[in-house]
Amino acid sequence: MKRTGRTNRPCYSISVSDSRFKRDGRTVEDLGLYDPIASKKEMQIKFDVERAKAWIAKGAQPSDTVRSIFKRAGVFGEAGAAFNKPARDRSGRNKSTKTKARRAARNQRIAAAKLARPKVARKPKADAKKKT
């Protein structure tokens, strides 16, 4: 991946490069683009899957990020196979918790404590007197 774009707005070029070249240096072939900030999912990743498969077959070693992108796109097999897990059973998450009851009891204790406190009559401040 070759970083392009501007400050705080990255865009990456998915490219094939020789290991002797710099990360953002010369490339052998550009395969496509990866824009992580794009608003639509289909606009985030655009690359040539067939060329990627050809380079993997030739022995190219993708980086971890590119490997993840390739897995989602189906370069290593069926598209999205690693991400199509069965949904977990989350039925227990809808149980009512004790938090609401605890908060209500706490608020009642606080209100009772406020009522139990004796009210102190305060003297008016000297500045509050009327000036004549």
C-alpha cells in the first residue's frame, strides 16, 4: 500500500512493489485504491481482483492490511468467507438489570436525607440591605 491523500484524509494505492523499493517509492504495478474514509462501502475499495490473484500466484507477499482487504474481496477464495460467521446467540442481553432499581432506591435515599436535614435560617447579607 502506498499512502496518498492529504493530512487527516488518507487514501492508499494498492500496488505491487519490489521489496528493495521504499514503501511510497517505485511500484511494479498499481492494482487499485483503498479509501478508508469514503462514505459508501463500495467506494472504499476498488482494485483488480484477477491481477491480485495473479500476483499472489507468482509469490507476492501482501502486507497484513492488504491481506485483510484481499480476504474480504475473495482473492484467497470465496468472497467474504472469513467474515460470514453465524450470528451468536445474544438472547440473554435483553434481561432487565438491577441498575434501574438501584438508581431509584439511591434517589429515594438522597431525597429522604434532604428532608431529614434541618433547615437553617440564614441571615441576609449586608450588601442585600436597601440603600437609602
